[in-house]
Amino acid sequence: MAKAYRLIFDENLCIGCQACNVACRLENDVPEEVYRLQVHVTTQGVFPHLGMHFERRSCVMCDEPPCVSVCPTGASFQSKDGLVHIHESQCITCKYCILACPYHARFINPLKNVVEKCTFCFDSRLSKALDPACVSVCTTEALRFGDVSQENSTVAMLSRKETLLFPKAHLGTKPKVCFIPARKGVKV
Amino acid sequence: MSPMWGSTAQYEVIHWSWAIAVYLFLAGISAGSIIVALLVKWNRHERSNSSIWDAMIKSGTLVAPVSILAGLFLLVADLGRPLSFYWLLIRFNPLSVMSLGVLFLLIYTPIVLVFTLLVFERTIVKYTWLSPLGSFIEWVKSLHSYAKTIEYFLMAAALCVGTYTGFLLSALYAIPLWNSPVLPIVFLTSSISSGIAVNILIGLVFFKSTINTESIKYLLVLDLRVIMTELPLLGIFFVGLLYGGGEVSSMAKAALSHGGLALVFWLGVIGIGLLLPLATVILALRSHVYRVGYILTNATAVLLGVLLLRYYIIYAGQIYLG
């Protein structure tokens, strides 16, 4: 049966340590000047009512991916499990998919000159039933990953319990990455 | 909200640079010049070989293949991996406007080349160094009886090429300034106006046609009509964006008011490309002074304006992402 992967990022648990970012780099040999994944940290509010905001920036693995429909060669494709991948050999680096992505998740790998992005660590980990590197190293369990169609999975249980926000949901891209918004507010 | 950690450098890269803007310009010129040449041929062609109409047809059939080939070269050279461009030819994705564009170009380019050979067939036969092409030219000659059909196909293909460049950009909902249904019409109109301009320019300079007050007046009026179509279309384009709400509005406002890019638009696209020719045409028509110089100035200004419009749209879209 096809999987229904989901990655949940809990903003309340994230401490901005960037362990996920570093793990991603090591796992996928990401060149220094680009990121498949990073957590943007911002300060919000006015002193003394300050708060920290953590935002995961990565491919959100859309169920309706605009980067796949615009690709002229089929190099950008969606697998049976709904994951979006890139056939390196067929990518001509026309950069159309980079422009089509509303999450700005794609970039050119300056060493290989091909378009790259997060793959949920498919080749090295997920295909061996291991969690993506970022999830496996998360120090506070702010990142949860699994098959949401399995009722007992952590992500399924979390999805039933929590209010999930899907980034830019109004675009109809149906992301597989979602977040639990920070419950604590700050005075702006 | 102040950033503490995180790099935004990779989101600020201009992925489609000036090369794409020039390609859009060249593809537009190619389609526009052939559309105008065909319209002139169908409606205005007299059997005199020295009229401006004949020069415009010759110019169109010469400019179209040269500019589309130059454009295609730029397009392939701008790929991150130019040598792997062949994937575009062996794969087809009907959902991708780029793929459809490749299809249109694959149909359009050979028809343009055949049409050019048909029009210049007598000139080509004159040159002995072209004699190795003899059998090919014979084959092209045999197509003479299908000339009209070829022209209809060519017109359809040129309309597709002139329009697809607009859809190429408007298909991306990630980019607020491109995602407008008006953009393909703006591009087609401006490519037709660049077609008129380039045909007049090349026609007058290289095909030494006799030109009289009557034809100057006609060309000036033609200019006026195109400008009066393009100005409101650009207006509708931006009003549509400004009424779009949310980040679409704010991005459109920023693109029209910030920095050098806004200057490119107001001074280059509107000022040089549209208002300057408009003023010249109105002055010329009012005072009944029909000088060839007016036409040449206008044509050059229009071409510059069309190029700057492509440049502006390409860069503004990628800078003001929202």
C-alpha cells in the first residue's frame, strides 16, 4: 500500500539548535553555501515581552507539486508514495522548477550544477525504513515523521490531537510537512 | 521581527537572468515580424518590387529565422547543463508550458526557414557558393504550390510562439508579478509592435524601398494604433495586480516604486518605448510632416521599449517574490 508520509514540526519544542540542519548537511553532502534544510530563528515582540520564533525551511513534499508539472523533461517527478524527487541525469537545470516552487525549497548544487532539494533522505535512509536524518537527531523531538495512514503511528496520533498548520495551504499544494504553531504569543 | 539565525542568500538568486529576457525579446521579434510580414503580404501586397510593403515582407522573412535561431542559442546556452538539452527533445510533458514551447518552436522554426527560402529563392539561386544546396532548393521550389497553406501554418505557429512566452511566466503561481492572465496578451501585443518596428527598420535600411508620404502616414498610424493598444493593456496588467490583494498588491507597488528597476519601467518601457513614439506620431500627423527620420526614431524606441519590458518583467518577478 502507498505510504502517506507526514513530517510534523512542533514550534513549541524547537530550540533552534540547528542539529537537523547539520545532520542534513552530513547525510546528503550539501555544499557549504546552500541549504536543503534550515531553521530560521527570529525574535518577536518588544522588550521585555520577547519571544523566539522558529521556522523550518525545506521542501514540504507537496501532494500536488507545482515543480513536477512545470518540468519539461520529467526529471522532477513524484513517486508512488507521493514523494517528489529529481532524476539527476535528466535535469537540464533550466531552473523552471526553482521558480515554480512557492516554498523556495529548490536550489542549484554549485558543485554538480543540478537542481536539488530535500528528499526526506530517501536513498540513504527512508528506503531502508529509517527516519530522515533531521528527525533522527532532533534533540527535543520537535520533529516527528511517519506514515499518517497507520493509526498507531506517532504522526497519526499527533495529527488527531494537535492543530496542524500547513504552509501556504491556500495554494492547494497539500504539503506533507506541517507544523504545530507556537502556543505562546508575544506582545507586538 | 528581527532575524537571528538563517541564511536567505539562496532565496535571492536571480535564476532567470538577462539571457532569458533577451530570448523572450528575440522570440517575440521573430513571431511578431513574421506575423506582420504575413499580414502585409495578405492585405497590402502589390506587384511592385520596390514598395515599402515588399521591403517589410522581405525584412520579416529575414529577421524571423535569424532572431529565433539566436534566441534558441541563448536559451540553450543559459541552461545550467547546456549539453543535456536533448532531454527537451526526447521527453514531453503536456502540462509544462516550457515543453509546449519546445513543441511550438520545433514546428515554427523549420516552417520559418522554408518560408524564408521560398521568399528569397531567386536571390539564393544567384549565388554559386550556395549551389551544394541545389537539391534542397529544388525541393523548396516544389513547395511553391503549397505556399498559401505554409503561410497559414506559419501564422498559427507564430501566434503560438508569441503567446507561449507569456504563459511560460504566467503559469507560475509562486511568482505574484508573473501570475497574471493578462501577461500573455501583453507579450503578444508588444511582440507584434516589435515586429512592425523591426520590419520597418530593416526594410528601410537594407531593402532600399521607395517610400512615399502615403506609406509613411500609414506606418505612423499603425504605430499609433499599436501604442494605444499596448498602453491600456499594461495599465490593465498593473491595475489587476494592484487590486490582487495581499502580497500581490504590495509586490506590484514595490516593483513600480522602488529602485532602479522602477526607473527601467517608467523611463524605459513607458517613456522611451511608448510615450516618445506616441508624441512623435501625434506631432507628425498633426503638422503633416512625414519624414523617414521620424519612422526610424520611432522604430528604434519601440524596440528598446519592448526589450526593456521583458527585462523588467523577468527581474521584477524574481526580486519581488513576496
